[in-house]
Amino acid sequence: MEDYIQQVLAFDVRQGEATRVEKLITFYTSRDPAVSDTLVKAARSAARHSDFSAAFDRHSAAWDELWRTCDGRVSGNEQVQLLLRLHTAHLLQVCSPHTADLDAGMPARGLNGEAYRGHVFWDEMYAFPFLNVRLPEVARGLLMYRYRRIGEARAAAREAGFRGAMFPWQSGSEGTEESQRVHLNPLSGRWEPDLSHNQRHVNAAIFFNIWNHFQATRDYAFLESYGAEMMLDIARFWASVAHFNPARERYEIHGVMGPDEFHEKYPGAQQGGLANNAYTNVMVAWLCDIAAKLPALLSASSAEGLRARLSISGDELALWQDMSRRMFVPFNEDGIISQFEGWSDLEELDWDAYRAKYENIQRLDRILRAEGDDPDRYKIAKQADTVMLFFLFSDEELREIFERLRYDYRPDTAARNVAYYDQRTSHGSTLSFVTYAGVLAAIDPESSWDRFLFALRSDVDDIQGGTTKEGIHLGVMAGTLDLVQRTTRASRSVTVSCTSTPGSRAGSGACHSACSSGRHRSWSRSTATC
């Protein structure tokens, strides 16, 4: 058959006698270092491994090294242990030391399905916390995937009338915008407009990933050569997108979407995008503060060279600092952070009626459109949007950001906002279960555990009814690993051990970093257990 590779083996077998089939595969790409002809290299490599046992021993040893670095051992629940290792295996099949130098991003659906055509989204944000302390060189490689495409991000910003770098919502081989403009609603059979490319918060996610990679590794070489350049151009982009509202004396951002994909525009509007998505605006306030201070963290020569290369003036740094103090954040009348400006004007949905009518309402957008309705009319969310803030930042960090913005941040702000949006979220993206499990860990541990188990089983049980066969959800899998790395549930009798040891890729120091950066109860340096 054309474009089909097959091998047929025919032999006699006898009952009670074992038959052993040995198969050896060598795999090279043109992106591998020190390779000029991939076919010749693959054939030569296969010929050099004529002894299957020896080759298998090397293969097993390589996996053993990865497991020593990346395994998270839990006691008290064998099913949790099994699924965590399944998720670790999937992550390592996509992101391992073998891919660190191959200019490879992290496709949202892994490598075992056609969904999203292998594109790279913001889902990598859920993998970086795990990779930063376990395989920092792999995390660095994922960031280099973004850096090598900064030229396309700059071109996209210019074409849209902005400055800096505007990274795409869906990124492919070249770093251009690969998002679809229409998508099929399987419930109605109709093709509908897709405005998801307005999710510019991917730029904030990339900034967040770079900064937290630096925080975990203190890799000044990467920051000075690559990371700082991306961060400053991202800040420049947001400064050109935002505009100052004299009436409010605050900066605003219009025409974007937050992580919640149920709301692409205002009800009845022809143009896509929303005004002042709270998640986006708070992220911009946070990153502008860091960007304004970033040159001071670099060596004098690096800072001078970077400012000259990007033509960054003192006025621009002052603008970012001003934005970090005067970004607008919308609030509802009851003090709840408004997902976006105008959220409070939307209608409440009769959730009980839809739960009674449909077996699964995770994809309420498809249900409503199939009924001739519009999800933009309602106070509903596909996944965590505003709640993402409480997942990414600690309570202390958020209090600092809000106080700098001169907004009230009370001891119950997180709990009240999480409860409010939890009642209005369908969790149509399994990433939402990871997010809510994380934020509820300190608020409602029992509910947090339930969400964690749901996220843990989401692919193995294919809870979305057929999507797993199109590719596993790698961000969710990585997110569950991050959750056990940073949060423990002592009352469930589950003990999480960080198995990195001195001399491994991560080392006990990185393990300690993972523990201290999360909400762990204690850290034992001698046993590398948190």
C-alpha cells in the first residue's frame, strides 16, 4: 500500500513452546545534531546494535535514569500511583532529554493523536512547574522553541498594528498563527465561527514560563541571551495593546479573550473580543512590574546591549511601571472580580434544567448553539478564567499585585471568587479540573481531592466521550504531576516522595525548590521527601 509501512512475519508455533520476536528500530530526524543523512545514520545505528539484549539493556537503563529523576512515589492509593506514572510516561515520551535540542514544542495532545494537528498552545504552562525542577534542560528547550519563532511573533504584532512580539494562540513549525477560523459543532452539524485566536493571554503565559524557569534554575545565561529579550518584547506588546482611559485614570485592554472560550464576544456583537478580561489585565500588571525591573537583574553589558538592540528607552520602562500600578480590573457589585467588563450584565443560566435535559453539559456552548441560543448571553464559563489567578499566584503574591493596583484584597477573596465561578463553570476543558484542584487545596481539601481524581482519570476514562482517541491531553497529565509535587493531602494517607537524588538531573536541591515553592508541610533533605 502507498505510504504504508508493514512487515509480515510467518513461522510455525507449537503449543507449550515460547516463540520470541525481536524488533529493533532506530529513529533519526534531520534536526538531530551530527546527522547529515538520516537514512544512512539509521541504518548504521541499527547495524551496530546486532545484540538485542545489549540494546534492550541500554534502553532500560535510559528509562531507569528518567524514572529516578521524574517518578513521584505515593503510598496509600495504588490507582493514583498507577495513573501518575502513566501521565509521567506520556510526558516523557514527548518532553525528554532527547527533545531538548530538537527545536520541539509541547503539542497540547501529545504525539499519539491528530487533534489540533500537533499545535502548541498555552497548555505547556501546566508542564513547566514539573519540568523546571525535574528536567530543567527540557524546559529550556521548550522556551527556545518560542525564542526561535520570535521573528514571526514580531511580524504578527506589526501586521496587527502593535509593537513587540505577539505569539500565536496555536503555534506550528514556523510560529505563525495556525488557529482555525471555523469549527464544526457536532451537535448541530453546522460550521460556526471560531474567534479563539483572540486569546492573547498566551503571551502572558510565555512570560510567566520564562520567569518561573529562571526562578527555579537561576539560569542567568539563558535569561541574558534569550529569555529577557522575549519578556521585554512581550511587555512592549501589551503596552501597545493597552490604552489609557482618562476618566478612570487606568489602563484598559479591549478586543481579547480570556481562557474561557464560551465568551468570544459580547451578545449580538459583530466584532470578536471582550473588554478588560480580569485574568489578562492582572497578568499584564504583574509582568509589566517585572519587565520594568528586568534590566537591573542583568549584567551591565547584557542590559546595555539588550536595551540598544530593542531600542528600549527610559520612558518605555516608566510606562511599564505605570501600567503595573494602574491597570483596570472590573468587579461585580458584590466585590467579586468580574471575569470581564460587562459580565454582570449577562443572564444567569438555569443549570438544573440543562443537567436534567442533557447527560453531559460540559460543552454548553455547543448545546446552546444547537438550540439556537448563544453562550455569550449567559454567566457561564467553559473553564477556569478568573480562577486561574489563584492557581498561578500565591495569596501573598496576589495581595501584593492588587494592593499595588489600589484594589481591595481581603482574606476571603480567593474563597469567595472560587466559589462564585465554580457554580458557573461547566469544566468543558479538563484543564479546569487541574486548576480548581489546585486552588481548592487550601480552601476545601475534600473537593480538591475529588477534582484531582477527575483530572487524573480524564483520559484513561475518556470522560469527554471520544476525544482521547484524538490524542491525550498532555497539559492535564502534566498538571496532575505538578499538583502532587506542590500539594499533599495528609488526611488521605497519601505520601508523595520526590525521588531525585544528588547526582541526578534535578538533584535534591531542585527537589527542595519544588517543595518550598509549593504548599508542602515539610522537607527532609536526607530522604528527599516532602
